[in-house]
Amino acid sequence: MAVGLSKPGEKKRAVRKSLRQPGWITLEGGFAARPCVVRDLSSSGAKLTIDDPNTLPAKLRLAFS
């Protein structure tokens, strides 16, 4: 399932760059990491594909592999 991440209150969409690159989502505190695919990226956010988007917290960190 694809999940879009962007800055709160952001109305105008920034230009997105298509990537389809593997990445990692690290949760607050950095104790857990989950694989994802970064579908596209912009200065204001990213679109990710992950197995279970329901388990994501409000804040996370994205790292590229």
C-alpha cells in the first residue's frame, strides 16, 4: 500500500521525482526499522510503499539503503 508523507499544512504540491528506490523507515528513537520502497520524492514529502501502513506512528524517519 502506498502512503504519502508531507509537511502538515502544505497546500501547494512540490515537483516530485520518481525514484522506486529501496529505503528504510525508522521509528521514533531509532529502535525499529522497516523496509519500504520510495516511489517518489519532493522537497515537501515522499510517497512510500510498505507492507502495513496501519502500524506507522505520526513521526518517522526515512533512510535510503
